[in-house]
Amino acid sequence: MKLTKTLKTLALALVATLSMGSIADAGCGWTGTFSGAPTSKTVPQSYKYVVNAINNNNACRTGAFTTYGAAIAVSGHSQYAYSNIPQGLLNTLKEAESYGHRISDIHITESGKYIVIFADNAFSGVGAPQGMYDSIAEIRGKRDTILSACFNDYGEYIIVTEETIYYSLRNGGENYLRRARAEYGTILHASMTNNSAVFCCANGVYLMNAPTNLKQGLNSVNFIPRVVKYTDQGAYLITDGVSTYYYWL
């Protein structure tokens, strides 16, 4: 898989601990760096409705969460439960659902910016960097397929497709992409915050300055994660990309 580099602008803070790795008896392979995020379970009350929906459905495929309380979980083709999400995002989700479009990925930043990918590379976003929109236009022109898309409030972004990766990172961010692929094979999904990133690969997970308690989740799952959604305060959702899930919400 070719790594396609676009701009190198603004920063993912690399305030990380030393590199660590593990393969637990029941867990998946992982390695990378961690922040000193709190390990006590304090999450916004607005998560509660979404967590109840996950439990009632006994399934979750993907989602998005922020420390300020936005929360959404997607199961099946386009079923979703949400709380405190931007109105524009909700309008897009309702429209996608009405047309029977599959929701591929959702990302919300800490300032309430967002992007959602649905149907055949259709998308809706507010506040994403122009380079990201340009990359999506290129991907659509090539008829490639977007697997995941995320960005942060500092203008950095990562788009994972079936063929390649488009990104704008600095301070060594592209080296993490290379290490992830070298360690665990093809990158299938990426998520990020203002301070960190997580790459789900074919054979494991590579982490860049991730919250410390993600270790516990990765050591507990009995599947290779295809989606990891999280906040820098330590809330997380890990799924197999279909229905099986593990969370700390």
C-alpha cells in the first residue's frame, strides 16, 4: 500500500511515554506510545443513552465520542444512537438512513467539527481542512473506497482507503504510519484526537500517544480490532467493524 503524503501542517503533540507492546492471552497484538491520561472512569453523562443503546442492541460497528459529551454509536447498516452531536451531522445521518445508505465512518473533533462517510464515498463535513476535502475529491475521482476519515482541530487529517492513505501530519507523524504498517501490515482504519492517533491494521493495533487505559481494552478483546474510537481522557470503543464490541464509556 502506497503512503500518499500531502501537506505537513501543524502538530500532533508527541508527549508520549516510552514505546510499549503486548499480546495478551485473550487480547490482540499492539504496540506504540501512551500519554498519562487518567485511568479513573469519569465520562460525560450524555454517553449514558448511547451506552444503553449499545447494550440493548448487543452490537456496535463504529461511532464517535468527545470529551465534551458528543456520542454516537452505529450498528448494522445504518442504525445509530446519539447524544449531543452537531445538528448538521444529525441531519446528514437522518438523510443517509432515509435512503438506506451505509454509514462507513464518523468523526467529531473537540470543537464540534465533524465528517461522516456514507454510501459510495459520499460525505458531509464541517470544519475539515481543505487538504482533506481535496484528497476526498481525488479519491472519488479514482473510484477508490474510503474506509475511514478523521481530522483534528489543528488541521491534521488521515484518510484510509482500500488502495492507500492520504494524510497531513508533522513532527514524525508519517513515521508512525510507516511503523504501523511494518509492525502489523495493511492499515485498515485510523482515528485521531488533537494529541494522538490509533491505527487498526490487518494484524494488530499501533498507537501514537494514546490514553493509557486503552492497554486494558486491547488486552481484553478476543478479536483483532478494526475500529478504535476514543478520547484523550480515556473513554474508548473497540469493535471488529461488524458487531462485536468492547468499551469503556
